[in-house]
Amino acid sequence: MVLRFMLVFPEVWHAIEARLETTIRQNEGGDKLSIGRRSRRLMLGTALVLAGGIWVGTPGAWAEEGPLFDGQGYRLKDYRAPVPAEAPGARTITLSELQALQSEGAVLLDVMGLRQFEIGQDGVWITPEDHLTIPGAIWLPVVGWGKLEEWQQAYLEQGLARLTEGDLATKIVVFCKLDCWLSWNAAQRISALGYRQLYWFPPGVDGWSDAGLKLVLTTPLPRPPMRE
């Protein structure tokens, strides 16, 4: 049953597996998963999916149709898939280069997506999902989709203005997870806003964790409070 589900819905399973692995690592001290634990995770994941216990992706994601990219070059769907070596407007960097930029005070932006949330009048995000990221990174969870709503675009622009103090020459590193087009989209979008020192770290939090480095819990950057 597990194999059949993975073959029929490989992209959905990939997202479920990543989420379950993060949960297990949190509960078990961040250790690598043994074969036995990985097998138990696969069985648990299948049971939860079949029981309706986990929801991932967009509505109708299992039968999405339409083009992969829009006319501006943004990826519109299938966000968890192998990415190219370069992102438009950004320089691809290695882990050691990321660490060097981190020590220099670069702005680290985690753009891993988030679908289930509420935002209070004070701008604080309320979500049932925990998220682990690179220490010091800022989480902007809705800016990597292929199409942004007006408030999401404003959230990106206002957040960048706050984090860079309006300096378009500020060094910015964009990432999400391994094989994640959200950071690719976000890098292109941030470049279009005029930021000139933009870097892309494709391995994301997975590359950081796989190197034995610690991840930390984070919450999304608050939105500016809503005016009454």
C-alpha cells in the first residue's frame, strides 16, 4: 500500500515525509532516522493520509492542471521537485558561503510555505504547524508561491524594507528546503524589487541539518498591525 501510494502521489508523499521527519527529529533529539524508524514513519504517514489526518499542498493538488510557469517565469505548481542550478537575479551559494554571509550579518530569509494559518489584528501569525529553520533566519511563509495576492506582495515588500532598513544593497540569502521551487520564485521576485546582493541556498534547511548543524524553532515575521 505504501509503495502504491508513493507511486501514484509521489509529490504529496514527499511533502508528508518531510513533515513527519521534522516531527520525529524534534521528538527524538534531531537524530538521523534508522531504517526501522523510517519504516514506522512510512506506515504512520500512510495511515494518517488514508484517515485524512494530514493535509498538504493546495486544494486539488493531486489533480492540478495547467502550465508549470507563468509568462513572467514564476513556477505555479509542483513546488517540491528538482530545481535548476541557478535562480534568476541571485547567486547560488554553498553551505560554507552561507555561513560566511551569516557571520557578516546578511539577512537570511526562509520562505518555506504555509497554508494553514490565521493572522491576528496585531499582525501575529497563528498556525498549528511548528517550523524549524537556520538560526537567525526570518520566516516569510507566503512569498514563494507562483502567484501572490496583493497582501502577500505587500507583506514581502514591507518585510524586506524593515529587515534591510530600505538599503537595496543589503546582502540577502533566500532558502527553503531541498528541491523546493518556493525559494527559486522568491529569489526572482526579490531581485525584481531591486535588491542587488541576493544569494540562493538551494539545499535549504535540509542541507543545514544534514551537515550536523542545529535548526531552531521559529514563527513567521509579523505583518504590520491592521488599521481599524
